Amino acid sequence: MEHEEHRQKKRSVHWKSFAGGAVCAAVLIAAAAAVFWIAGDGPASFRSAAKVADISHLIDSVYMGEIDDQKLEGSMYAGLVSGLEDPYSRYYTEEEREEEDRSNAGEYEGLGIVLGQMKDSGEVVIIQCYDGGSAAEAGVMSGDVLYAVDGESVEGKELSQISDEIQQKEEKEIVLTLGRKGENGEEQRMDITVTKGKVEINYVTGEMLGDGIGYLAITQFTGVTSEQFKETYQSLKEQNMERLIIDLRDNPGGLLDAVCDTLRQILPEGMIVYIEDKSGHREEYTCDGETPIDIPLVVLVNENSASASEIFAGAVKDHGIGTLVGTTTFGKGIVQTYYQLSDGSEVKLTTAKYFTPNGNNIHGTGIEPDIKVEASEDGEDDVQLQKAVEIVKGIEK
């Protein structure tokens, strides 16, 4: 499972793009080789530049296939970052950066659908329609097969290409040609017109479980999570919540600012988390403690609770405001920073370690729950949630 990183901050790096409008691989790679010369010094840098130029010349001279200059350029930059062998550092093209920004923001302009592709048939399928999105309101349903967008077939196209084409359309109204199986099992074709609009993905859900117990699940920490938490938390209070279970299981993390803003709604005054970079510079994130939680709290975690989820769990544990139930968390105690380059691309690098309020760095070890409960093997009974209910009932107010 791929785990989300923290978008701690975003800086611009003014870097000249040497490959603008390259007409062949030789020009592209030879020019881009200057990056190595500028980035380093000494004979090794010159050797790197010469080697890239040699490979470029071979590609241009003898390679029989088609050459995509942009892909070659992007692959070179991506390869430079991948040489760090850090799974959390990455190079993004401008298009990939824009998609990453939309994902981290938690809202975007679109139809409110998630596309998937069947492995055996290659069919493109609507695997999810977000509640409140324009597609769902227009009648699109999960499980529908997508055949065409504005009359243009999607056959043979990659999912990213289809998504980009929809995203880049200037028209607000888009016609989706869909296939849907009826009660008799036969597929019916239909055209549904969907209006592009603002889509906010719901990362926080809540409900009352009975006996005054509120249940609140957070699936990811994005730009909208804190506000969604506030609304859901308030709704549960208005339903006479007397005890609370917060579920962070399978939450891969997200934005550092987002988890801190969420925690500020329940923590007492003090430290939330602090980070230290390679030079030892320390940056602290604190809470003023204006709205500390005053009811019994249990937080559910598991082996897929990572990154920002562990910041949340660590703060709850160190401040002693709740009980952790489940299994040991993933163990990602490092922070990534995004650096936007002048050509619109972006580099994400691991730049710091983070520490819980008590000074614990949990990278590689995770956070041990106060009460360990393994998930049921059949997955039918949520024994972890059942235990959380039992524990929160037993906590004195």
C-alpha cells in the first residue's frame, strides 16, 4: 500500500529549463546533461554529463522506435531522484504535480467520479461516485461502464489520459456514454450529461452507536479534513455524545498542517509535534488548548495507520487524553517537503524527522496501542471496534 506524505511547505526553486522545445533526443539529453555539471563539481560531474551525451547520441543514431523527448527528459529527472533509494522522494512532472495538488487539497473541479479498468476485459468502469458530486446527481452509478466522452471512444486509452481529457475540457457540460446492466442482465447504453463543478471528497464520517457513544472515522488528512472534522464533531455533540471513538485505521496520513489543525480542536495546551532537519533546526507545532476534549476518548489504529495518523495517535497518547486500541502503527516518522521548480515540475524530498510531544521518533517502529487487538481473520466481525466500545464505556468521566 502506498502511504501519503506530509506536505509541510512548498518552496519555489528558480531553475532554468534547459530542454525547452528540444527537437531531438540528442539535443534534449545533451542540454539536460548540463544539470549534472551545475549540480556538482569536479571530474565526476563532467563524466556524468559526457555519459548522458553518449547515451543520447546512441538513442538518436541507432534506436529504431519512436522517441518522445518529454518522456526521456522526465525519466532522466525521475531517475536522478530515484537514485536516492528513498520511497518517499519523487520527481513530478507539471501534470503530475497538478494532480498531486488536487489530491492534497481534498477538492477539485470535476465530475465527482473515480475510474477503474477491468484487468481481463480492459473496460473502463466507474468504481466510485462521490456523494454530492455532479455525476451522482445526474444519475451516474458505480459499476457503470464508460464507453465514450462527448462521443469520443475511450477504448485503448489509459485511465490517466481519460481523466486528463475530462479535466481539461473547457465545456462545463460533458456527455458520458455509459453501459449499465438491467434487471434481466442485459446491458443498456445511455448518454448522461454531467456538469463539471466543485467536488469535495468526504474524508470524515460520523454516527452515533448508541449509549451516548459517538463514532468518527478519518480516512486521510487533506486540506478539507480539519473543517470536516469540526462539522462532524459538532454534529455528534448536538446528538448528546458522551463518549467518542475516533477511527484512524487504514488512514495513510496526509498533510502536516491538516493533522495539526484537527488536533487543535481536542488537545490541551502544549506540543502537538516537532520536526528537526539535517542541520538540527527544530520547528514546533503547538496547541493553545482552548477546546480540550472533556469526554472519554478511544482512538482505533492499525498497521496501515501511517504518517499524519501517527502524529495524531502520538499526540493523543503523550497528552493522555485517550486510549489507543488496535495494532502497532506503520512507523513513518519522517517529513517530506515539496519544491516547485520554475518549469512547473516539482521534487519531493525527505527533509526532516518528526517527534511526538514526549520526544519520540517512531520511524521504523510505529506506535504501540495501549490495548492490542488483532482484526478478525474472516473480516466479518469488527472485533477492534467492539473492543473500543467496551473500553470507552469503561472510562470514567
